[in-house]
Amino acid sequence: MASAFPTAAETPRHKAMARRASSGLAAIYWKEIGDHVSGYRFLILFALVIAAGLASLYVGGQTLRDTLTAAGETDRFVFLRLFTTGSASLPPFVFFVGFLAPLLGIALGFDAVNGERNRGTLSRLVSQPIHRDAIINGKFLAGLTVIGAMIFLLGFIVGGLGLQMIGVAPTLEELARLGAYWGITVIYVGFWLSLAILFSTVLRHTVASALASLAVWLFFTLFAGLLFGLIADAVAPVTDAFDAQQVLRHSQWVSALNRVSPSSLYDEAVQTVLNPHLRTLGPFTLDQVVGAIPGPLPLGQSLLLVWPHLTALVAATIVCFFLAYVVFMRQEIRPW
């Protein structure tokens, strides 16, 4: 007599797991994680980020400790200042992470598809009982998992050393803000991973996809601010430095144009999350601050300020991966 209750294998959850397993997503996912972790490229870039971050952390910790000792200053967010304090010799820790972390996403994605194609292994993967979409989905999920694990590992290492250096334990709000900071960093690096996978899917040669990804990174990191400043000067010139309306309009144009860049979105989001005293992200007049109560913002209010930035970064990541997905699904894959 058949049972009236479904067995474990008949439940919707187990059916979904069986479908994912039969599509080959799990196999591609674990294979890519193993390839990333065991590759010299990943280890070299990870060591570079850790070395640069620890150097800036040490300098920032020494500067912060000397400042607090000399001034006798008391601050609720001393531990957060460890990540945002630099010196004349080195910029703060968040600068190095924001500058070098995109290279991790590019390194893990620039040869995700065309590397398999050039080695002749892509046609073998397609010939296996593996769904084609499982290949590109597994590569993206594996890269994002490796990036997330590496970012959080870096956070634990830096946080532990910083705690030993300054001898001040972080509060619960500081830990929450640091968690939000690492989450934003994962989203930001995930964008560069999806962009690199897109170039790897569209371009046939790995060198071309790597150069295209690096060109976009260099443009948004180094040259976009200069270009946006020139555009703002042409659209909203400041002929009189004492004219508040002209200065405000020019600042609004610069701020709006800079938010086209993922790097600027990430920088503003990080500064807002790690600096609770930051209350606005755009230009403002003295009339707007009359009656405002000074003091730090709670974490929820800081996240509300950067919610549009996070939405834009997530949307850009989805668009890049969607384009890579569509191109990959329509490509003809032939054996060598």
C-alpha cells in the first residue's frame, strides 16, 4: 500500500537538489573553486592585497595610537578609524582594498570561458551530461564564493592585528559596520568578476579579455574623475568663485557624473559606512544644516544613504552577467 506522505526523495526541496545535481552545476562549482584556490595567480594577488593592507594598517595604527595618546581623545569609533586613518607615507587601508580588490575579480574571470575554449576543454564540458548554463553559472558562483571567503578572511586577519595594536575592542556597532563594509566590498569585486566573464565570453583570446577588463578598471579608477571634471566645467562653468549658485551647480554635476563610475559608488558607500559622522553624500548649503543635531548616525541610517549605491552596483553586476549568459548560450562551440 502506497504511503500517503511523500518520502524525502519526493519533497520539492530534494527534487530541486536532484535537478541541480543532474545539471552538473555542483560539479562545475567545486571544480572551479579548486582551480582558483590552487592557482598561482590567485595566491600572488591575495598575497599582494594582504601585504599592502597590512602595511597601511600598521602605519594607520601607529598614527592613530600616537594621536589618541597625545590628545587624550575619546571616540566611540576608534576601531573603525583604524581602517580609515593613513599617514603621509601610506594611504589608509580602505584605499588599498578599493584599488587592488578589483584585480581579484578580473583575475578570476578574464579567462573563464575563452581559456576553456583555447585549451579545447570547453567542447568536452558541453559534450558531458551537463547543462550549458550550469557551466557559466558555476564559474560565476565559484568565483564569487572564493572572493567572499578571501575578503572575510582578510577582514579577520586585519581586525585581529588591529585589536592587538591599539588595544581597544570593537563595539557591536563597529563590528556590524565592518561586516557591512566587507559585504559591500564583495558586491564591488563581484561586479568586476562579472565584467571579466563578459569579456571572456565575447572575446576569443584571453589576452584581449584581460586587457579589456584592465582598461575599464584603469579608466574608472584613474581617468574617469578627470573626464567628469572636464564635462562639469563645460556644462556648468564657474566664472565667479564667490557665486554660490554656480559653485553648487558645478558640484552637483561633478557628484552626479562621478556616480556613473563603480569605483566612485564603492568609495562613497565605504566612507559612509565606516564614518558614522558622515550625514550627507552631496553638496549642501548652510541653510540645509540649520537646526541639525550633531552626532553620529546609526547604522540603519548610514545604509539608507548608500542604498542607491548598492542597488546600482548589484544592477551593474546583474547586467554584465546577463549579457555574458546570453552570449554564451548562443555561441557555437565546436571541438578542435
